Amino acid sequence: MGEKSKSKGWCGWFIAIIVLAAVVLAVVYTVKSRMKKSGDADGSGPVPGPPGAIDKKYADALKLSLQFFDIQKSGKLVNNKIPWRGDSGLKDGSEADLDLSKGLYDAGDHIKFGFPMAFTATVLSWSILEYGDQMDAVNQLDPAKDSLRWTTDYLIKAHPSDNVLYIQVGDPKIDHPCWERPEDMKEKRPLTKIDVDTPGTEVAAETAAAMASASLVFKDSDSQYSATLLKHAKQLFDFADTKRGSYSVNIPEVQKFYNSTGYGDELLWAASWLYHATEDKTYLDYVTKHGNEFASFGNPTWFSWDNKLAGTQVLLSRLLFFKKDLAGSKGLGSYRDTAKAVMCGLLPKSPTATASRTNGGLVWVSEWNSLQQSVSSAFLASLFSDYMLTSRIHKISCDGKIFKATELRDFAKSQADYMLGKNPLGTSFVVGYGDKYPEFVHHRGASIPADATTGCLDGFKWFNSTKPNPNIAYGALVGGPFFNETFTDSRENPMQNEPTTYNNALLVGLLSSLVTTSSALQSLK
């Protein structure tokens, strides 16, 4: 009896184990099947959903990168979070009876350059529109919108009538020989404008893009402000298109600082944003009609404050990913094909991969401000990858070689990680992030103690000091390394060690895309 009972018990446990194993296998199979259904046949990854687990590394860097905009603010500061900053530029615009006190100082100097400032606003808007939920998940959406509005408040005031736009406050010939805090400026702050007699298509169109994209950001929270922005955007686009002329040609003084290589890209960029903001087919017809003239189809380019083509191609690609009624558009198809060529150039193992990268894997194009192309390329790669994943198109073909959408995201991460310290130098290029970062940043306000009293020239004792900056310009993305991956941390080295607001806007977009996973919106409206 005893032996027989033992045998029955053993058989029961054996059967139970087999049943349990079968259940486990069924669960695993179901999960994998669901992953493949939400990804592709080779399990390249699920479609992103609502914000998931937070990547602390990118979250910390994002918070810092947004702080840099507070450091760059001009005007009467509200809820100032930077202890070494105060009110400045309060009389800017007074010679034209305008209040141009707000806005952002461009870099380590105190000029308000309208062309790159508008680009900063457009990219910051794009970042918020695409990744606002991810920013919100780490409590950074409100700071981002605050910095954007500070900038667009200025742009609205800088456009006092339909065909007049003030594009610069301050004169580099007066500003650059001085080394002083913005709070202590006493030099003249002359204004530069474009109008019907002195047109500047690229600046007017970029400002239109900034206004149109920002109108979408504030559409739900402040409809009146959004409508005001959209009104200015339409006026500026009409001005840019009907009174064509390069601001670099018409105002030669700007060539030394933000020289434009052409305005066709800005016209396409602005029209693209106006279509997203209005869904008025007139703007979509514009980009399809003028594509062959301005878009340089089939020729991948780098995205920057001067050349908006790659950004335009990615932005218009999202329409074909998410709007089925536009799927047959031949004009838009050329934009997406060129955007794909841009992506193929970025993927390191692609047959058409760009050779413009360092041994450490950093995309590198220019000695001056080398990280601009690195961060802009990574931002576009993240966007395109998310468009693919959300629309369940998980593969991209580069001259017949297949790559997963997730490989574009991996590329974006590689660039972000390099900037945050994973590089041969072991240094972060984001000030305040990590254990090692630039301490002698080329930045007037950061280099002079807040309690120092200096004028235009005697502030140079701080420029020449062998001590690190007394104020840390938290979040500033500096220019970056040379091609041989060397970097000199010196105030005398603006080529490598000066931060800019437009670099930081791109960094905000990149980090927001990586801080967690989320789905791309079907529409930006």
C-alpha cells in the first residue's frame, strides 16, 4: 500500500510539472507573438507606447540643457533661477520705440541675432510637439514652454508691421571688443531690420517657421496667443516669398557671423510648418511646386541654422507616414526619399554611410562648433526612427542592405552618449554633466563674478584669468572636439568652447527623444 501511494504521488507531481511548463511556454509564445505584431517579422522591437521607464542619464542631462536657456535670457527676469544672472537689455529696441528687451543672447556674447534665434525657437517647438509627453514625464515640459514663449514674445515685438522685421539687437563691432556681464552693458545697442527696400527672405521665413510651430505648442493652453503667432507667421511668409532677397547680400555686415548660403530651404521649411499649423493645402502645394527648385532632391545635407533641407525632408516625411490620403503624392515622395538618404548616410554600417565621423564614432563636419551637426543628425534620426516604429514600418533599405528602425535610435544614442562623456577624452561637452566637463567656457556672464564691477575693457582680467569660471553655465553644449578628438578647454577658444542656444535646442530635442519611449503623434495639430 505504501509503495503504491508513493508511485501515484510521484506521477501526479510529474503531470503537474508538465502542465506548468506548457503554460509557461504558451505565455512566452504569446508575448513574443504580440511583440512581433507590434514590431516586425524579425522582432525588431515593439511600437513605443505611453512614456515608460525613465533613463536617468538622459533625464538629468535634459534638465541641465534646459537651464542654459535661463542663462541666456535678456530682459526683466521673472522667477529667475540663475543666481548670477539679473535684468539686462531693458532698453533694447527703444530707438525704434519697441520693447525688444526679451529674447535670448546668442552665445557667449550679448548680441540677439534673429536668424539663429528663430531657428532655436523652431527646433524647441518641434521638440515639444514631438516629445512633450516625455518632457512632462520628467517635469521639464513647463521649463521648455517657458523658454520658448520668452523667445516668441520677442519675435512678436520684432515684427511690428507686415513687411518689417527687426533681425538684430546690438552690433558685434561694439559688443565683441568688450568683456562684461550683460547686466553691466552701457554700450549702444543699435538695431538692424529688413523691410521691402532691404529684404531678407531667409530670416523672415525662419521666423515664420518659428511662429507657426510655436502656434501649435500653445494652441490648447493659450488659443489667443496661438492665433497671434499664426497671424505673424502668415504675414512673414508672404513677406519672405513676395519680396525675395538674401539678407546676407542686402546687409553685408552679417556675413562675418551668420552668413546665409541661400533662402530656398527656409521657404520650404516655413511652408511645411504653416501646413502643419493650418492644414491649408496652399502651403502643401507650395512645397511640392517648389521642391525641384529648392529641395536638392537626392542630395543629403546637414541640418543646421543655415540649411533646413534635411529637417524639412524629415518633417514632410511624417505626413506620408501618418496621412494615408497623401500616400500617392509624388512631390512628398521625393522629400521622403531624400530623408531616407539622410538616414542611410548616418547609419555607420550603411553602404552610403558618411565618412565624416571620428574614430570614436562622432559625426563630424566642421571645425567651428563641430557638435552642431552631431546633435542635429541624432535628433533627426530619433524622429525618423519613431515615425517608422509608430507606423509599424520597421525596416529601411540603404542600397539594398536592410536596417532596423531601432538602429537609427542606436545611432542617436551613440551621439548623445559621446557628448555626455563616452568618448576618447572621457569628458562631457555638456557643462555641469558628469565628473569632467569644460570649466573655462567662452561665456562672458559665466566668467565674471556676479558681484564684480567692470566696464567694457577691465572685464578682460577675468577673460585672462587662469582660474575656472566662477559661475557654471549649467547645461551649455559647447562647440566640441576637432576631428582628431582633441579639445582645448580655454576661454580663448570660442571655436571649440563657446555654447549656442541653437545647439542646446537640438540637444533638448535629442535628449527628450531618449529619456523614455513613447509613440509619435499622428498629427501635430
